[in-house]
Amino acid sequence: MPQRAASEPITISDKRVAEIDALARATDRSRDDIIDQAIEQYLKANNWQMNRIQAGIDAAREGRVRDADGVFGGIGEKYGWAR
């Protein structure tokens, strides 16, 4: 079943609207399509980041951590960097 579209008034600077419109023209897409895709990508990236942060917090609370010297030492060994 198709998703119902919601309408939400937002404020966007004239400069940003011009950039969106230029991209829409260049890609033969609508302004709405460009904005919807941008919001989708933003939410996907930020949800991924928040999930990774929460996983790190959970790991720290459970004691699943490594000390900084161990982490940097491993990176140095892998790439041949001296500390």
C-alpha cells in the first residue's frame, strides 16, 4: 500500500531553495523529490550514528572496552606507525 504523504510547512533560505531548484533541474526531478531524498539520507545517517553511539555506551557499561594505548598500539602496528 502506498505511503500517505504528509504536508509540513518549513522555512528554507532563498539560497538553499535556489540550490535545490538547480539540482532538481539538472537531474530532471521535482523539488519535493530532492528534499524528500535529502531528508531520507540525513535520517538514515543520523540513525546509524545514534545506534553506533548507543552500542558504544552499552559496551562501556558492560565493561567491553580497550584502553587507549592498546587501541593506538594496534593501529600503529597495522599501519607501521611509530608512537
